[in-house]
Amino acid sequence: MKVTVCELPSERSGFEPAWARLVDHVATSESDVVLLPEMPFYRWLCQTKEVDPSAWRRAVEAHDQWLDRLHELSSATILSTRPVVDDGTPLNVGFFWEAAKGTVDVHAKRYLPDEPGFWEASWYRRGDGDFSLAHTSNAAVGFLICTELWFPQHARDYGQRGAQIIVCPRATPTATAPKWVAGGQAAAVISGAFCLSSNLAGTTAEGGDFAGVGWIIEPEEGEILGLTSSDDPFLTVDVDLVRADHAKTTYPRSVTE
């Protein structure tokens, strides 16, 4: 199965050209699964602490409009997160999209930073803590949305419930990129699942600085199969999910409480 990760520009002026290149890459690579960054279809609102509910609503509308364009990524399963307003409550929700099913919401982000550049707990509310598996047409997938990567008990739980892929859509800064890659390796080893991550990239007019550096990591030893970069913002690897199923029978996944 061919999986694709990417880095996409956080600055809106560069997004459409990058999207067109991603569409071409996915078609040429014949990707089965494509992971997009965290809330990719609007500017990063959490850069500022001052909350503007009307801006959040515009972000919701922008993501809803882009959902109608996901079919441009061929017949792949698409995974990402999107802002929503659920009964008056703003949330950041992980979802997958498939042509036959449409948009399926899976998990609302639970662990939220609240610090310069990432005032997420100010902008939206925590999810209810339901870390359900997503059963897509081609894999069992667990979501660890950005900061959730640092709560590894969920990676282990996903693995014990049969996750073959863990996805980590991100909006993370340049200075901490190596730490995030290490976290992805740990999540893969803990769960016995392939770990995929896509991230925003570049600077914004509001002062944001995003690292890019998407990854694909294998489930047995946490080997990095590839990283994205500014020169190569799209990465596709052919993975064998049998490796994830087998990894769960080996150390340290085989150790039980």
C-alpha cells in the first residue's frame, strides 16, 4: 500500500500552487493513503491569543469548501483535521475522507497547548478523550493529533487494538523538529504501527514559523523510511501492513501488564 505524507505552506498565498503539485504527485505515485497537516485549509489562527469567533467560523467554512475538493487527490483515502463548531463548541477534529464514504469524523483533539504561537486551549475546547480507531477501506488507523504524540499511552493502546497506522497531523515549529521526529519513532515502536506525519511549513505574516519535516516510520525498530523537506515536500513509500501486524507479536509490544 502506498502512503503519502507532505508539508504544505502555512502562508495562504502559496497554498494553491502547492496543492496543485501535491495533486500531481499523488496521481503519479498512485497513492492509496494521503495524510495532510493539521487544519491545513486556513491560516493558523492560534498564532494569536486574542480569540475571534468569526475567524474560527471562516476557518470552518474554508475547510468545508476544501472537503469538496479532496476528490482531486485521485481515489486515495485522505486524513487530516478540521475546525468544527459542535453544538456551539469549537473543536479540532481528526477525520478521514473516501469517495465512497465522504467525510468521517473520528477523534477530537484532547491535549491542547496554550503558549505563544499555539494558543489552542484559548481558541477551542478539548475533545472528550475518545481515541477510537478509524477503520478506513485499507487500514486500521489511530489519530495522535500533534501534541497528542507526547501522550504515548494512547500509542500503546492503539497498537493493542490493532492499529496498523498511526497518523500525526501537525502544526509544529522549526526549532523543535528533531524532537518531533524522535516522538514519531517512539510512537511507532510502542504501537507496532507505521507512524505517518505531515506538517505545515514556512513562515506567516503573523509570525508563525513551521518546520515541515513530514515522516514515514516503520513499526518494528522505528526506522525512518523518509522525511519531507522544502526541496522534496511530498514523500510516498510503499508499505506492507503485514509488518505492523507482525510487530505486535514481538518485543516490546508483546510485553503485557
